[in-house]
Amino acid sequence: MGGEEARFVREAFESNYIAPLGPQVDAFEREFVKKSGIRYAVAVISGTAAIHLALRNLGIRSGDEVIASTLTFIGSVTPIIFQGGVPVFIDSDRTSWNMDTNLLAEELHACRRRGRMPKAVVPTDLYGQCADLERILEVCRPFGIPVVVDAAEALGGRYQRRVGKGAGSWMHAGTGAKAAIFSFNGNKIITTSGGGMLASDDEAFIEQARFLSQQARDPGPHYEHSQIGYNYRMSNIVAAIGLGQLQVLDDRIEQKRRIFGYYQEALSTLPGIDFMPEAAYGRSTRWLTVILINPDKFGVDREFVRLALESENIESRPIWKPMHLQPVFKIEKPGPRAEDGRRGKESQRHTQCLEHRARVVGGAVSEYLFERGLCLPSGTQMTEDDLDRIVRIIRKVHT
């Protein structure tokens, strides 16, 4: 906590607004809009709920295809299933680890040849780094496909416009898309303990989402419903925490970047250790510091390092397991689009059974990253002694 949260929560109690809605929710939305530069926003109970509302607004229905990043958290993808849609997973590129825009372009042209276009594209801003949104919008624009950015991990992240009007200007994550979503879960760069935000420059889009998030109650003195909605609105108490957290966002980002820099200076000289790159077009929040471990050069693999840290009561995690490897999805057409012409054995195994239909374009890059990637402890309350302890353990298992 930054220090001001208790004051805002106390004000919420004093106003007697404890349930969803209330003055702190309104204030949180206003302050979020100021911070992000995206014109309208509605606060909800989670980032997943925000994606669901966006896809519902876009009219995603049973059988509709929705393109998404494969290297992401499953909350980016489950709203597609909620709406009965079919995910199409796009592999990562090596320069940002985000959605490969060349594969996206190829897939959209292939879809047009097949006569069946996707209804939306949902790229993920991975670990605080913006996807190449300018290029994604350029690719999708001729097809009229809306883009909903999953910026759950990238609040405060920036990307730079490179062409056209405003070239050179820095834009907040998600700016320019049809909509963007953000998360305030307990592990995010700022937290409300749980919550999310749906933001858009389209006022009607946000007002419709707001309506759906409140059980789609029609105007009137009684409860009248002409549509099915959801109980997705954020509570006044949770929003009060968010108000306090927004005040320290910039400080948190700088601390996250300092932590990344500390690890990079201490570990980059070791053979077989690489760090998640920062895309030339953006400024990452470095929400998590992520390394790649080449076992042939480093001496042990990612899992050995993870267990060595765990034995000292230090939590680290593999990076997100790609969605096309998840047992819950049945990959219809695996397709060997890998850079090295092969697909992982695990991927082949997971194309046999499973529950929800999906497709994948590529896959080798995200599989490679998953096999070698490790997220290191990155909490902003960590001390230099904490960081030194982690570094010593990693150095020890190398030697």
C-alpha cells in the first residue's frame, strides 16, 4: 500500500457507500481516465470481466473466431469461450514476446481467402510490455476488425507512434484500440485487491458495458430486464483502494525498472542467461523481471533454478504456458509454422483430445520461451538484500 488508501476507504465508510457503485467508484474512473489518457472507463470486478464485456459489446457469438495471443494468461481467452467463440492463437515474435504481427497479417489474409473473418483481435501486453499496437491496428484496419488490448499487466506502459499524425509521441498502453482492459489483481503493479477496468475512446461502448455490468437493468422504478447482464460492477470500498494506488503508480513503475536493472547487471554476465527484451517502440513497466536460461550454456535448466530458489523459500515461476498447449483446448489444425520447422512434443500430445475448439498459427517461439523462461521475484517492497540473496542462489547453481 502507498499510504493514502486508508484515507479513501475511511471516506467510503463515512459516506455509507459499501456496496457496488458510489462516489469512490466514480472518482476512480475519473482518475484512471486522467492517468491513461483513454477518454472513458468503467470499473469492474476483474480484468477478465472487462474482456467479457468488450466481447459481448462487439457481438461475439457461438462459432465466431477471435484471434488472441497464445503467450498469455488464460483470463485473456476464457471470455471468448464464455461467448461461444473459437480462439485462434497467434505465436509470439522474438523481439517483444508479444503477438507476431507478421503472422497476424498472414492469418487475416488466409481468413479472407477462406471467406471467414475473425470478429476481433485480442493481443496481450506481456509482462508490462506493450504489443506493437500501431502495427496491429494497421493490419486490422483494412478488414474492419476491432482490436481489444489485454493490457492487464501493462498499466503505465507506453508505446511510441512511429508514422503519421503524432509520430514520435508516447501513448499509454491500449490507446487507439477499440477498447483496452486493465487488471488490479493482488499481483499487479497497483492493486485494489481484485478488480479491473474497461477503457475506450467510444463513450457509447463504455456506457453499454456499464449497463451490462449492472445486470442490464432497464430504466424504471421496478426491476425490468430486456437483456441478460452480469454482476460485474466494482465495489465502492475496492475503488477507494484504487484511488490511493493510482497516486503511486509512477513510483511503482520506476521501482520495477530498477529491480530489472539490478538483476540485469548482476546476472547478464553469466553464460546462458538472457533477459526479456524491451521493444524499440515501447517503454515497459517491467512488471515482472523475466529471464531465459539456456541449459547447454548455463549448466542447468530453468526448472533446476526454480527448485533451487524454492528450497530457500523463494517463489519464482515459469512464464505463461502457451494457450495452445493447455489441455482445455483442442487444437484443430496444429500446422508446422515453427521457425525451425518443428512443433514441441507437448503440443502434439495436446492436439488429440480436449474440450474447446481452437486453432494456432505458429507456436514454436512461445514454446521455446515457455521451456526456458523464468519470472523472478519482482515485488516493489523487496530490499537490496533480497535481490542479492536471489542472485547468489542463481550464481551458485551455475557454478
